[in-house]
Amino acid sequence: MAFSKVSAKSGKTYYLHSRDVTLRGGRQQTIYFFAQDVRPGALDAIPAGYEVMENARTGLPMLRKAR
């Protein structure tokens, strides 16, 4: 089951995903994003060292490094 977060502002459910991308310099990087549906690349848990926060203006959840 994919990790989900319900937005406090809109009440919509978002699911956490990850994807490996290649940057312009050729370096590989993993990106994390939330989507309203479950897609390939959905994660079951938050990666170690990260926490979920919610954008106060838009209500969209985001990952940030834990403080």
C-alpha cells in the first residue's frame, strides 16, 4: 500500500512516489513527489531522513529533509 497523506486544507488524498532522473550534467538523482493517484514508483514509506510538510498556501504535501 502506497504512503498517503490527506491535505488539511483541501481534504484530498495524495500518494508518495519516487523516480530516478538524469540531470543535464549526466548525474543521476532520485526525486520524490506526491500525486492524487497511485502510479508506478509509489513508495510504501517515507525515505529515511525526510519528513512530510504541507504548503500553507496551496495545501500540497511535500517532502523535506528532517531537521
